[in-house]
Amino acid sequence: LSSSATAAPPQAAAITVKKLCPTCAKKIVKKLELVPGVSSASTNVEQRLIKVQFVSEKLPSPRLLWEMVEAGGEQPIRLE
């Protein structure tokens, strides 16, 4: 057994935003789903949370995800 196991790449990200209205949530999902490496995006307005699922072999840059949320009209405060 190898002691140098490599971690699997993340399959999803969660972005918390300062506020999230239903209209902006729809815009953000559309923008995120255009990003190469994103397979789907969804939102939870009450929790102010955006979930992004990745295609396993392509991971988008965290900065690009952050900027797409901003372009959708919301202010991200945390990306996990």
C-alpha cells in the first residue's frame, strides 16, 4: 500500500451569499451552468446557498465561480 494517497478532486462546491432573491438565483444558476467544468448548479434561497456540481475531469477556477455569482447580482461571502 502506498502511503502517498492523493485526494480525489472535489465533486461540488457550496457558495454562501450575503442575500439571495429568487430572480437573482435563477440568473446565477444560468451563468454558472455555462462555466466549463460545471455539470449543474442549484440554489436554496432561504439558506442563501448556491451548490455547484462539477464534471469530474474538469474543475473550474474558484475565482471564476465567485465572479459568476457577482455577475448574477449577488455578493458571495464564502466558497467551500
